[in-house]
Amino acid sequence: MTHSASVITIDGPAGVGKTTIARRLSETLGISYLDTGAMFRTLALNLGLAAEEMSEEAIKSVCSHYRFQLEGHGITTQLFVNGKLVSSEIRTEEVGMLASRLARLPAIRAVLADIQRSMAAATPLVAEGRDMGTVIFPNARFKFFLDASPEIRALRRMRDAENHDQPTDLAKLTEQIRLRDVQDRTRAIAPLKAASDAICIDTSDKDISEVLGLMLRHIDASGGLFPNR
Ligand code: C5P
């Protein structure tokens, strides 16, 4: 068995609901979840666009000062960086865009790939991001790819923001999501795409519970995450 036998990967574009689904799925299965976008966002917030001008060695050296750690499981899973919870400042669309720019840099991807794989070696995980099923965990036991149109994803993000009393311009949000999609799907390294063996779910006309139900039925029908238990 490889180190990623107890990993469930969820990939998909911005705003498709990966984090919410990953949290709920990990809660049901009693394992941890890893929001890899939060790792890219944290490095982006700290390094800024200046990283684009740095050498690979310099990026690796700076990144070695950021120690990510995963604690707890299910919806109480928490991601720490250097002993502190990842900051809520990373959650803006502007930081998402910056993360997407820096996510094109091989050195940043290499640093995070090592950390993500060592986390999965330590504990069973639901890992969500863009390249979990294609690059980081090609041997994952279960792979899912979620998708929905940019309009629907922007609308969900807007409702989410409104629930947090943060009014948002829908047209601007749709445009930002489209731009990030292009950047993530067309980059040279680890572009956003479904793994050939991933189960693809169009979530456009499904709510969270329906998507979760589909995933759980698939996992159960294939013997569960721990078939030998
Ligand atoms: O998922 P989230 O929107 O938080 O991710 C922010 C950005 O980080 C994405 O747009 C993407 O460019 C990058 N990312 C990535 N690979 C991952 C997770 C995120 O390239 N596994």
C-alpha cells in the first residue's frame, strides 16, 4: 500500500464548495481534512508578488520558515502555521488571486507538495485543492472532481459573503472567478483538471447534502476508506 491509500481527494475550481464538502465528509468519516488552498493563500499573503522575482532557492529558503501543522479531525480540524491558526485575512478574493499567481511557481508547489504528502503519511485525510488527485496523491483511494458554472459559483460566494454581512458585487465576483479559472486551468505545472480516475460531479443543481450523499454512497459501495478494518 502506498502512503496515499487513506486519502480522499477533492479537486475543483474556486467557489465550487470544496472546503465545505471536505469538512462535512471528514466529519462523517472521523478523519481530518486539508484545505491546500489555505496553504497557497498563506504563503501568498506573506511572500507577496515579490516572490515572482525570486530564485527557486530563495523561495525554498523563505518557505522553510513556514511550518504547517494539522490538528483535530472532522469539522474541528485546524490548520496552523508556525503555531498560529491560519489567518482569516487569507480569505479575500484578492488573496485568492495572488495565491493563484504564485501557485504557478514550481518552487512554491514543490515546498507545499512535500508538506501535503507528509501530512497524509501521518493521518488519513480528505485533501482538497486543484492537483490533489492528479499530482499530489495519484494513488488516492477515492478521487472526486467538483464543478459548476462560474455564474453559479459566484452566486454562492455572494450569498456566503452576505451571510457574513459583507455585501459583494456579483458581476465583479463572477469576473474574478473566471479569471482565476483561466489562470488555474492553463498554467504549465499541475493545472486544474480532473484526474482520469476521478468521479466528476456537476454541483450546479445540487446542494451540499446531495453532493455529500453521492460521495458517501460511492465510498461505501467501494468498500469504504478502510476496507481491511
Ligand atoms: O482553493 P483556494 O481558492 O483557496 O485556492 C487559492 C489558489 O491556490 C487557487 O486559485 C490555486 O491557484 C491555488 N491552489 C493550487 N493548488 C492547490 C490548492 C490551491 O494551485 N492544491
